[in-house]
Amino acid sequence: MLTRRLLHLFCLFVLLFVVSSESDEAGDNKKKGKAKKGKRGPVLKKIPARTFTMGGEEKSGAPKSKDLNLQAYSIDETPVTCAQFREFVRDTKYKTDAEKYGWSFVLNSSLSKATLEQNDRYIENAPHWVAVETAWWRQPEGKDSSVKGREDYPVVHMSWNDATAYCKWAGKRLPTEAEWENAARGKRKQSLYPWDDGSKPMGAGHRWMMNIWQGAFPAENLAEDGYNTISPVKAFPANSYGLYSTVGNAWEWTSDPFPTRQGEEEQWTLKGGSFLDSIDGSFNHKATVVTRMGNTADSGSSNTGFRCASGTGGGGRQRPPDQELLAKLAEEGGIEAVQEYLKKTGSNSQVMTPEMLKKRQEELQKYKEELERGHEDL
């Protein structure tokens, strides 16, 4: 039996080499001998293989940048619309998380006077977010609202669970964060916006190219872009790949986990910002193709939607294994139990004991010394 001290030492030397490879969530499985089913939902746009620069904007939530290689893939030209989600519900009788909970968060300024009077629960440090009874995708602002006339708007009040279920039904999957950001910016390999040269938040002639908030949030919305809240998915021009609504309007879920502290509830990454975000980051998020945040799998609100993807693509991240769980497994079943757990969870990780690590370090040191001797002989 390992002592507690050795267990702590063991956990310090658990090396996790997480490999971004194609999986059920980060790429389509290829099954030989089976006819490919037709894809449902928005039209897919082909995105070519390339290397692009991801991140690099602090106010958008991604201060660091990195170059990533992606294989070719396809992604929906628009977020999934109310009409498209309705088709899914009619076919499957699916109930969203918001329906199951019986309420969802809605921006106070978008609610009727009657709904505001009947709903007095809100987020303490963000009172503009009201917990509205019976608010869900078919009733975006509560019982006195509907999606009639909004068939071509993004379906909202979507959780990560809802988005994943729809994409599976449609014969697709959620995009990785890298796939989403790469496609969202268009053919430029590094930019903050998907229009013109990619460097300015406004279009030519100081034209609004995205649905975000103008005015003093949350009390004043000047609606200079033409919309107080959500807008149709094709309200603004497409980018150079033919994708619409990639910045502002509604947040979009991806398949990637969002970093959290040990012990916190797991979260997933959303991209692009929404109609509540700002042009410069002076309130909420700065709306760019880089913009990101995290939320739990069952969370949704009046500004969360999604789009789906298909094909190899890549760039996906996996959630690091829980260190406390690994220590418990090691104590009860040794390294073999940890290896079996990592294998079952598909984390593609390698566990090293202190002895194994020491041996690896000695091998690397020996290799380094050989290289140095080789240079001296030249």
C-alpha cells in the first residue's frame, strides 16, 4: 500500500500528454461500408486545411496567441435557427434544459412590464439578468412571447447539452474552439473581425457589421446597429468563407472544455460574444472572433445558441483528469488502475511514476551530452 506521502509525490509526477486527435466529439467517425447520412440544419460551408493564429486579444478573453494546424472540415453557415430547431423537436420530442428547469435568464430590458412584475428573481451582482418562469427557446421572453416571425433568428436558451443533442441528430457535431475561431474570421489567418482587413470593429463608411450593444449598458441601448436584442442570422454580411453572425448576436457553444479551478463545476467554451457585448470591452466582453467565456453544460440564456460542424478539422482540447481522483485510484489499485481509467475516458494520457520519470530524465541528459560531444567533434 502506498503511503500518503508517496501518493502526493506520485501525483506530482503524473505527466499528462493530451493529444488533440479526432474523436466522437472532435471529428466524425469514418465507418467503412456504410452509406453517409444526409446532414440536416444549416448549410455546411467547406473550410480548407491551413495553419492559423488563434487568440491574441486580452479584452476578448484570450491574451495569448498560438499557431494551430487544422485539417479540412465543414461548418454551418449560420447559427441554428428557431425553425431548424423546431424540426428537431418535432422529430425527437426533445426537451431542453430550460424547459426541464422551468425557467431561464432573460435581459430585463427585453421583457414586458407584466413579465417583469411577475418575476422578481435575478442575479445579485447582475440584476439585469432576470430568472423568468417558462422562458425557453419557444418563449424567449417568457409566456407572453413566441418565436412566430422569428423563424430565421438564432434559437436561444440553448445549453451545451441541447446543442450537442441537436448536432448529433443533424449528423454533425459541435465545432472545436479552434475550428470555430478559424472559420469565424474568414480567409485571413489572423484578425479580430471577419470583414474588410480584419482590424477594425466597424465596416467601410462607419457601418455596423455586427449586433452588439451601443449606449450605457444596461440602462440605455441606442440600437445603432438596428437591433435591441437578437437579430436574424443573416442580418449582416457573410465573411469570406460564407459564414454569417460570427461576432455578436448570440454566444455559440463549442466542444472544448473551459479552464476551471480544481473542485469547480466543469464548464464548456462559448465563442463570439452576443448582443450584450461592447465594441471596446468597456462593459461585458469585447466582441471579436476571439471572444470566449465558459459556462456549465446545463446553462443557457436569451443570448446563447450554437452552430454545428462536420469533418476532421482538429485543434480540440480535452479536460485534464481530476488529480484527487487519480490519487484515490492509485491508492486503491496502483498505477494499473490509473492507466485503465485514463484509457476508458479516452484522455490519451501517459502516467509516470517517480522512478519512470527519473529514468526518462537520465535518458534525456545522456542524449544532450552526446549532442554536445558531437558539436565539439565538428
